[in-house]
Amino acid sequence: CDDVDMYGKPRTDAACSWSQASKMRSAMTKGFGVDCGRGSVRWNSATGEGNPSLSLLIASYCRGLHRRKVQLHGETPTSARAVTETTMRELFLHNVQAMRSPPEDDWCGPLLRMCLQAIYSLSFVCLLRVDEVLKIQAHEISFNEESDGSTTLELFLSFRKTHQYGDIKPFIIRMFPEHMAHLCPVRAVAKWISHSQIKTGFIFRKMNKNHLPIILKQSPLTAEKFLEYFRNNLVDIQNDCLHSYGTHSFRRGGCQWLSVELRWPLRQICEYGGWSTDFSHLTIVKYLISWNDNPTMSRKDFFNFNRKPALRCYSCNRCCHCA
């Protein structure tokens, strides 16, 4: 990954990025720690004990490599741009309209749009990785009627990246109010299951050339194909920043929505989304803040006390920016 080879001579081929270097070191740390039984103890050159990937020499080299990548090549870690509530609304309104009266040159059919809406809302509201959403099976979802007449969706995941040894908390989502229908997983998932008639296995299947789910093969939709569909959907709403968005955009967007719009405290977001409440690492901050996200306010409006009111909040009925 460096600009010089092991002999100190300039490389003739293209060097890997800092992001790739970080992944390589993580793979070495796991290889030495798990496969070779070295654990996660720092390497001791005197005794030959510990994990060589965690040595002071490697750590010092990686810090220098990162600094050189930034100074010489301008590399900066870039997170996928977070999907905002506004973008979710635009996608929902366009897809609903396209399902009612499909355009002649439409790139997909109504069922695929229903499928995408269900994936969008589950990933956004439940803070799920796309791989976790695409592996949801029919027996992991149930709908229940509450005593007050509302409908709830209960999601019991059998796998999560951060809970590989079990103890996965269920997601219990009540049907959202009508003005939040564009974010409601209960409506989106119920509509998809009802129209797709998928009763067993993965609920999000691969699509055939007619954009209908393949029922006979128990094959889930791949993350790569979903990303292609998602970016096509962004073109529908005339969003030009296609490659700024990725499969992680919904998880980041949902995290910011809970923090900024619903004003959940960090501890509650971590508890709900499955992040560690050990704030020494502050992993949650990477989801809340990134230079790649859309700005929440124009710089000229920071001290503009006469700016127009925001949209009225249906929870507290206020429309000021400090609500």
C-alpha cells in the first residue's frame, strides 16, 4: 500500500488505498489472533508472545502511512452518504405513483418497487445492515393486533453481525401515523408479503427478467443487485449523487433520524440499534457525522434569527428550529 516497495524503490504499479491497508491489517490481526491462537495481546518482541499485528512497530508504520496518504494523495475516509427523511419521502411518493400508473419505459415493475420500499424502511427504521435485511425469512416476521387497535410488526432476527453468539433483541415496531407512512415498515412489509405471496424462506428473493420474485429457488436478493436497484431509484427522483450512496446509507440515515428528528439520546440509540454503550470508542459518532452527508443548515443561516420556520412537528406541535 506504500508508494515505495520493500527495497525503498518507487513502485511502478498503483498503490492500494488507506482503506484497503486498514482491511489488510484487520485481516492479519484476526488471522494471528484466531487461527494462530495469538489472541489480542500486544506483541512482545523480547518473549515472542502476543499478536504480531498489534506490535508498536506496525502501529507506528500504519500511522505514518495514513499521514502520507492524506498529505500526498488527499485520501480521507468516506462513509456512504446518509439517506435523509426527505429522500425517503421522495422515493416513497415516486414509487407509489409509479405503482399506480407505471411509465412506458419503466426500468422495473410494481412488485420490485414494493420490495425496495420494504427494504428501505426496515433498514432505515431498524438500523439494519442491508445483508441482515436481505436474509430475513418469513418465520422471523409476525404481525399482531394490540389492545388499542394498532398493528405491530415483530422481527426476530436469527443473525446479526454484532451478535454472532445469540442474544439478539427483537424489533417491535408499531404502525406509524399516516404522515409518516413513507417510513413505516409495518405498511411496507405487509404490502410486500401480501402481493408477493411469499410464505416461507427468504422474503426478499432474486428477481427474474420480468422483475418478479423467483419463488422456486430459495435465493435471497444480493446486496450488489439491491444497490443497483437503489441507484436506479435515485435516478427516478433526479438525485445526481448516485455514487455517494451505498448499502450503508439507510443505517446511517436512520441513526441520524433518531438522533436529530426524534431526539433520542445516544444511549437509547445504541441500545436499540445493537451498538455497544461503551463510549470509549464512540463508534456511534461515525454514523451521526460525516463530511459526505448533506448539510443540515446553510452556513449563512446559523445566526439568521429571521429564517423561515421549519416543518411543524407532529409530536410536540412546534415549528421552530430549536424544537
